[in-house]
Amino acid sequence: MKRPKTRYALAGDTHIAYQVFGDGPVDLLWAQGWATHIEYAWESPDYARFLTKMSRFARIIFFDKRGVGMSDRDVGYPTLEERSQDITAVLDAAGTDRAALFGMSEGGAISSVFAATHPERVSHLILNGSRACYKWHPDYPMGLKPDALRAEIEKFSKPSDNADRKVDGAPSIADDPAAIEWLDTYFRYAASPRALAKLAVLNYDIDYRSVLSSIQAPTLLLQREGDRWCSPDHARFLAEHIAGAELRILPGEDHIAWYGDQDQLVSEIRAFVTGERISAPPERALVTLVFLDLVGSTEHLTHMGDERWRSVLEQLDHTVARRIAVFGGRQVKHTGDGYLLSFRGPTSAVECARTLRQDVAGLGLQCRTGVHTGECEMRGEDLSGISVHVAARIQSEAGPDEILVSQTVKDLSLGAQMEFAALGSRQLRGVPGDWPLHRLTD
């Protein structure tokens, strides 16, 4: 998706930066937590994919609250109520009378206070990795006690410790240096070290337990079971104190919503706000297949030795697993020193192939990739049929670092921001007929 234009809404005399994108039938306001930057968010393929997925079923309202990102920063110590007023400003500026609110972490607190005080403007409330109170109280035993609280604030206050601390919020990227670097840069862009420390102090003062009984909107609570920043006990407390709230404990350890299995998270949100649910998989389906194979694997093995080469392949396995989760695909199987991947559509398949090519290059390697869309037999976790053979043959036609696609993939990708060069028709070994092939050029 092309990066949306950033605009400004006025909350009193404070400028709140926001973006609006997507054309779905519902309006969905996405309230992030802690420090944010709506411009730099689009530089991450993980975050950009997450935003794009939500825009397919909703009109997304995306903003930086006061004090961070593109919004006014010199705003003192805003209260939770003042921060929730930022939602009023951006909803008004976006021309929205009523919207679903999706809040993560501190964004969940802001969204909850707004839902309680402006019930007429909230159609649904979704909270992810959120907590009603940060500090320990006799009636809130999952909160942080004073020593733990000081240690947490100190960790967030030291810029040199921020990278390690942030990876605790997204363990799935622990072996991805590029993703870690982006996340660390994202928070540096979002706020200065002093501002980050101030935000941490403000957040640890949050306690909105008293407003939970006033929330009237249908509420969905999403929580990953291994979240290191926010334990599931907080979500269970919210579920017990918000009338009619639905709780979904999801697999995974990532607190940050756009990491880990974002496809499952977005699917839960989509089903909740639109009523659309995914049906059981059929025995045959139209899928897009990606065959990716490393170039010169035998030579690399000889040069590196067994142990080092195995380490490289394990890192690549981890990267592939995370990328296909981001792009809504799945790994069907290994193919020697390569992979067979499947996706619901050609655009996400080619985007993932392009990203994986960059990841492979980052390891000092090259790959050949073939992409084809066709009907396949669903045999448990495996796929079979002529389309699998076509995709494999297309991959074998590719040169180092080339991504070749079939005519079907090119035709179905019409309108996507991709460019292809026609290579003419080829005869694919064992497959009847002539097959026009195209090379991804960007």
C-alpha cells in the first residue's frame, strides 16, 4: 500500500497527527501503545503488512497520541483523560461519528476510557495485551510491586538497554537483525530518551479499573499466552469486569501486535467487527505457490563446513517462518535446501518472495524463486497436483536472485505495485504446452 498522507487534528491547541486509509464498511481506530511514529511505521514490512491487512475490511484511522511521533511533543504530563481526548479529535477530523476502537497496551487504556465516556461513538472495543492497572494492590496481585516497578522504569529510561528490552515485546524477531534494528530505530524516532522515560512513568500510573463497569460496547480481549510484557492474568481480569467481554488467549509470545502470527490476530478482529468468519478448508483450493531454492548450496557447505552451514540454515528457517506468518502464508515443506510455500493470493506471495530474497542476500546467499497460482489438492498439510509441478519447473528456470512468475500470477496481480518483464514462452519439463513467464523487476 502507498503510504497515506499524514494530516493533523486539533485537540484543544495540541496537534494530533493521523492517517486514514482503507475503504472497508466499518471505521476502525487503531490506538498504539507507548511510543509511536505513524510515518516510520510504514518502513517495516511487518508493520506495513499488518496495517494493509486491516485496511482490507475497514477504514483505518491511525494516529500518534500527544507527546510522540508526528504529533506535538512538548505537552507536559498528559493525563489518561487528556490522551483519550486525542481520539475525539481524530474521529472528528476523519469525519467519523462512530467507530470500532482497537487498542494495544497503553492504547487499550486510552480506548477503554473513551469507550466508557463516549459510548455513542464506539461500536466495538478490542483490547490487545492490555491491563487495567500496572501497580500491585491487594485486590490486584498481578500488578508490579515497587521494586519491580522501579526496575521496569529504569530499563525503559536507558537508551542503551532499549533494544534488548524491546525484543522482550517481540521474541519472534530475536534472530532477525533487520527487524530488531527497525524496532529500535522506530522508538528512537518516536520520542527522546527523556520522553520515553516520562511515558513509562505515566503508563505505570495507569489505573482505570473504576471505569470498566461503564463500558457498554461489545468488547473483544486478545492476549498471547506467552506475552512477556503483559501476562494473561491482566486479560482475565478485564474479561471478568467488562460486561459480556469475549476473551481469546492466542498462541505466541509477542506483545507487539504486528509481530508473530498477525494473520490470526487480524482474523479475530475482522470476525468481531464484521461477522465474517473463515470456513473450513476445502479439499481443493486455488492457491499461490512459491518454490524458493538456495543457489550453490553444496559449494557453500564445502566452504563453511557442516556446523556453520547448519547454523545459517537454522537462521533462514526462523526467518522464513516469521515472514510467511506476516504475509499470511504457510510453509508446506522443505525441498532440500529450499522451501515450498503457499499463499491465499499472488500479491502476498510475490511480496513475501521479494522480502525473502532480501533476507537471503543478508546472509550472503542467493536464491532462485518460482511463483504460480493454480488449483491444488489439499492432502493434510501437503499439496499436490499439476500446479505444484508447474511452480517447481518455473523455479528451475530462474537464475540467481531472479523471481519468475507465471502468466496467471501476473494477471492476478494487476493493480499491485509490481513490475514484470516478459520472458516469452517456455516449455516446462514434464508439463504439456507453452508457458509464458515473467520476471519481477523491482
